[in-house]
Amino acid sequence: MKKLSLCSLLGCCLFLLLGWSACRSRHNVADGRHYYEKFPQTVQLRSVDIPLNEDSVLLRYPFRVRVNREKTRAVILDYHHDSCFYHLFTYPDFRYLCSFGKRGQGPEETLSGDDISWDDSLIWTVDANRREWQVFRPQGRGVELVRQIDLTATLRPLNFVLADDSLAYIPDYSGRSRLLCVNRRGEITATMGHIPTSETHISSEAALSQAWRGFLSFNPRNGVLAVATQLGEVLEIYHPADSLNPIVVQGPAGEPSFRNVDGYAVPDGIMGFSDVQVGDSCIYAIFQGQSFDEIGHILSEGRVQNDGGRFIYVFSLSGEPICNYELDCKVSGFYVDEARRQIVATRVNSDRQVVSFELPVKGNE
């Protein structure tokens, strides 16, 4: 009788264990989508100011920072500067060299500075209003505009990333595909994937693509491309050389939430990711997580909305959550220097415009 009870108990425990495991599996991976609720660990990081030298430019809204492959130069994209959109510095000491991308409507000026990507010694920027790439070559303490490339084949190139010496990826804001493959002449050579929405009824592909605006990063050393949504909490991971089907990773905030108003997406969920970088072994993404209701309440009271995120989420290249870095301040853009175990980040609405964070030694995270 005792043996029977023991066997029954073991069988029951085994059944519950298998059942829990199956439920857990269905919760984490469903319909090909990976879900996470939290990170295995949270590590707090403290910021250190990076002082800019005395003759440095006064940054207005430093939104992005990008470092060249040799790690000798850094460019900061400044959305609200009254004269130039881009500022060149030495790296890692951030000595100011020059400003470029002059704001204006002239033939060699910039209507809107929207994104940056380094290509060896050249700086590629995109002007979404003009629908063109502008390519600059640093020379000494200055920068020379070497060519402008028409992108009118695309709808509105807000973001891009260079993949190799012949290809770039640009989000498809028509909504018909997820990404456009564009050559260095600005011609669309192929399309990639579809917006990974679970919605079955789509009233406007254009509004859907606006809501699913994604920030891009590509690492040529491992061939991984990441897209992080500005709204909601979705990360897409592509391995273009092996498959055009992405790994879709979704957090608690879910897909981008919006209302379709006359073909335009009006967000009503949360602000999600604000920047992403594919490292050699991990993917890093700044996450904000603030609801638009809260943002609207802050603005209605006349308070300043402090933009940016206080969390840097770290995922494996296959989308598994690894760690959540909790910051002591909000940042908008970043560069993760894995070799130096340091994160350099930009801050908006703050006098502390460029800061750094020391990453924990591997194994101590």
C-alpha cells in the first residue's frame, strides 16, 4: 500500500512537472514568437560625466552617438541644434573637432538629420525630408561632403544601417514589407520580411508601418541585424545570410499600440525602445517603458518631459533575455564598447550631455 502511494505520488509529481514545463514552454515560445516577462538579473549602473573640452559645441538635443570601426572618432546627432545636425569628436576622450550637416534648404544643406552610420572612414547620414543620403569624409579637424545619393525610391527613410560595401537596410514605411534592401546608388534591390503583427485585420498598412517604426543595428562580424520598436516592446533579430525569417522577441508591453486616424498612427500605448546595438555576442537595447497617458499628464501640468530610457536590456543573439542594466539617469542613444567594457550614452533635456557607464566584468553580472 505504501509502495502504491509512493508510486502514485511520484507519478503525480512527474505529471505536474511535465505539465508545468509544457505550459512554461508555450508561454515562452508561441506561434514562433519568444516571450519574456523579466530578466534573470538586474544590475545597477552609475553614470560618470564625460566632460567636453572648452571649445566644444553646445549640444541642444544629442540623440545618437556612433563610433567608427577604428574607435578613434565619434559623431553625435543633434536634433535641435540651431546650425548643424552633426558634431564630430575624437574617441574616447571626446575632444570636439567640427560640426557639419548645416541646417538649411540649400543644395548641400540638410533639411532633417535623422540617422548616422559609419562606413570605414566615411560618415553616412540620411535626410528623410530630402529623401537622400549625404556622405561625408573627415579631413583633419573638418568634414567634406563627398556625395549625395537619391533615395526617392523609398517612402520616408527615417532610419538605415549599412550592411556591407554594397547594401543597406531601410524600414519599409509603405507597410508592404518590413525592410528594404538598398544598394549604394539608392536603388531598391529586394525586400525582406513582413511586419510581425498578430493583428488579422489591418485597416491601413501605412499606419501600421508608422506604429512599428524600428531602430536598426547590424554587426558585420556575426551577420546579425536587429530591429527594436519605438512603441511597445518587440525586438526582431535577423540572420540575413541564413534566413529571412526573424526571431521575434516580445516583452510584457506587447506590440505597438496605436489608433488609426485618417491613415496616420496615433500612439496610445507606451514608448518602447530608443536605440539598439548588435554586439559580438549580445544585443543591447535602451528601453523607456513610459505610457503616453503619463507623458500627456506631465505635459499638461507644464512640466518638462525628460526623454530617454533608464534601462538597457541585454539579449543573446538568439533573443534570450540575459540582463537588465538599470541606469541612474535617462539616456537616448548609446555606443557599447565591449572591448573597453564601457557604455557611452547621450542625454537630452540635461546639462550632463554625454555620460559613460562601466560594465561589470563578465561573470559578475
